[in-house]
Amino acid sequence: MSQNHSLNPSSNKIFWAVIPAAGVGSRMQANRPKQYLELLGKTLIEHSLQRLLDLPAIAGAVIALDKQDVYWPALQYSHAKPVLIAEGGQERYHSVLNALRLLDKHLAGRQSEAWVLVHDAARPCVRADDLNRLIELASQDNHGGLLALPVRDTMKRQAADRRVEATVDRNGLWHAMTPQMFRISLLINSLSESIEKKLHVTDDASAMELAGYQPLLVACHEDNIKITRPFDLTLASLYMQQQAASK
């Protein structure tokens, strides 16, 4: 890992969104991948894409899709900004890496200026002000950063029989959310190294941490939820209506 963590103040940073969307979301017990479930007249992936692409700082997006995906073409999605399609992989981190490599080729010489915001397709409620704060704060050095929420509840660790083994000190614990934002070159290297070493990373920040970086935790609103179970759709609908009413 490079020891130089400072950015060139004269560089012109460019920001792209990356959305891995090759999963099936089996916990939703739905008849289609959860990113294609409808919420207030649009699919989850359309909401998530719009939140990112409508941000002035975002230059475009790359989506990683399963090669057998029949739902995305049916949407006939279009936006004024470029939307590239990469092939999804076996695991989420494979999909992210495929998307990053496609974007790396597309950037044609601007890789050193490029940052990527990797976002879950099933987080449709992320707020513009949280995205802007992440971009502003996490692009100040090579460590990058991620949206996150401090843990407020008492945390328990279970024993083998599902009884309480211990109460875990919640001080300093955060819920990791998305987007997670890093320099494209560093994230490609970090993910590639994790895969090569057969290390299972659950998010992009984990790969960066294993490479020796310490991403910045950027506090976000609690309504940046991930749709994982059926009730989450109801909750997301309420959150999005509240957000619209407060504008």
C-alpha cells in the first residue's frame, strides 16, 4: 500500500456510481430479484440509480447484472448520464470488481482522478445531503469512506445454543451502510488482493481495511435502509413519502 495518503489539491476529481445488482435476494421470498420489486411506482434499482445520478457530482453509473437477467432490459431505463452494464459475478465483490474494471477501461486515462461510490441496489432511500457529505469528506485522502450509523442498541453475542454469551460494548461500533466511496485504482487493487488470497469480504470497506487503509465513517440518516425482508418495503415507502413531504 502506498504510504502517501494525501490528494493532489489541483486534481479534478470525477465520481461514478457502481451498483452490484446480480443477486437474487432470496430472503424477500418474491417472484423476482428484490432489486426489481416495485416501490411507489418504480423498481428499487431505479430509485437507487436516480438518487445517485441526479446528484450533480456524479458523472455516470455502472451496474453489474446477472448475464441471465431478463428484468433490466424490460425496464428500458435511460438517463442523460451514461449507464454502463457489467457482467455480475458469483459473489457481490466479484460483481463490484467486474464493474470497476469496465469503468477503468471507459475512463480512458482519467483513472487517477476517479472515485467510485459503490451502492446497494436495495437502498432506495439514501439522501442527497448524505451523498454530498460523503463525497466532500471521504475524498480528502486515499482512505476513502462510507456512510454508516452509530450503534445505539445494547449488543449481545450468542452462544452455540442461542443463549446470551456476552454483552458487547457498543462504544465505537457502527452499522456499515452504502455508498462506500474509494479511489477506483485502490479499490480494484484491494478487491483483487482479497480475492487472490481467498478472503471473504462482506463489503468494499473490508477489502480496503485488509489492504491497510482506514476508511472514514460518515454518519448518515437512519432511513438509509437496505430492503432485505418484505416489511422493509412498507418502511421504505413511508420514509420516501416523508422525505418528499419535507422538501
